[in-house]
Amino acid sequence: ICKKCGYKQTCSNCSFYLTFHKYSNKAVCHHCSFEKGLEKKCSFDGSCEFLMYGPGVEKIFDEVKGIFPNKEIKIFSSDYLKSKEKTNKIFKEIKTNKINILIGTQMISKGFNFPKLNCIVVIDADFSGRGYDLRTTEKNIQLYHQLSGRAGRFSSESLIIYQTLSPENIILNELIKNNPDEILKNELISRKKNFLPPFSRLIAIIISANSQSLSSEGATEIKKHLKKINGLEVMGPVDSPLLKIKNKYRSRLLIRFEEKSLKQKLVSKLLNTLKISKKIKLTVDVDPVNFG
């Protein structure tokens, strides 16, 4: 964001802000891979002066380097491990204990063996799911156990620190107590109360088109036909939280039905018989992982 005029770098193809990659000195869209330089004429005066907000690995690296100037600090992310040579080099340095602090994305928790690692700090830990991820609780439990494995496999004196804007969050506090069974029990009670999987089945339908009105109209028309099937609850259409991706606007329908009723074939048969305009595209997601 420009600190003078407030301009934000956004993707021309998607409804998302761009992420600055210091390594390539470019702003990048993480959905369609669009790239652009940072140079822009400011509406106030001269060129825009951009401030980078959000805890990216490169920004954290700069801050940590300022606090611990004498420590050997490396970044562990896909941008920095593109070649086999660089990957082998950093693994060798980790194994021989030449790196004091490793700053990485979530990929750092995925099955790598770091014997000397005994302290993990999770920056900007978010336990909310942002309103459209049904499996947030499961994923957080999984991530916590992965991190526990990284930090405590070879050392009894290990520590995991969560830095978060929601320290009062129930899931986080149960995780800290190492009480996953209690979390899962409460999650099942909540899902049963709200008629969510595994007590129901869900099918998400994404309708994408070149314009928002065309996408919404297509979704409304498809909903009329879906309502002909008995025992289906058809919710929507609504704008997708990820509204625009690769120049396509996206509307969503969410179908819910009883867990034991086999409605997938009926839905599939109906959709296959519809004469759908070539101007819209349907994507059907049975048992959706998230609602983005």
C-alpha cells in the first residue's frame, strides 16, 4: 500500500492483493501467477512509496536479522529452494547445525527431519478459518501435531510459541493443553447441531463467467432445476469469497442433504441434462474441503 496516496497493488485478473517477493523484486498474484513491478506514478507526488504489510518470510527475516545480527539465519520456502543444488545445500547446513534460525512457510512442518530443532514460533496464527473452511479445526490439530513432531522428536526440552490476534480462541487453548480428543468431541457436537458433515453431505457448485451478472443469473437458473429433486436443500447463489480468479467471476450454490441418502447421482444426472450456456462454466465439488 502506498503511504502517500493509499493505492494498493491488486491483480488485474483476480480480486486479490498482490504479494511482494523481495527475491524477484516483483509483486505476484498467488492465484494466477500474474507479476508486475512496483513502480507506479503516485496521485499525490512523484512515485508511490509502498509499505509492505503482513508477515511474509522475507519481512520476518529482515526483522529477525536486526534482532539477532550474529546468528546464521536462512529462509526455507519454495522461492528459495527452486534448484536441487540450493535445496541440498540448506539441508546439509541444517544437518551440520550451521543454521541457528530457520524462517519458513508452512512447508517447514511437512515431514522434514531437523534433529537440532527445539523451538518453533508460529507467526500470525489464525484459528478462525476466515468463515469458509469447514475443516479448520481438523487442520489446526494436524498442524499442531506436525509442529510438535518437528520440535520434540529428539529433545525433551522443546517449545512451541503461537503469536496470534486471538489468544482467547477455544481451539488454540485446547491445543496448548494437548487435548485433541476434547476438541474433536466439541467439534462433533457443533457439527451435529448445525447439520454439517459427517451428519449431512454437501455438494458445492461454482458457476464462473466473464461478468458477475452472468455468473449470478446462471446460478439462479441452475438452482430452479436443482429444487426439482426432493430432499435437497439448495443454498445460494452467493458470491464466492474468492470472487474473481483469472478474469472469471464466480457464484456459488451449496447443496445439503441427509448423510444416508444417495443424491449425488441424481444431481449429476440433472446437471448433465441441462442446456448450459457456453458463456458459463460449472465446477462441481462433492464433499468440498472449503467454501472459497
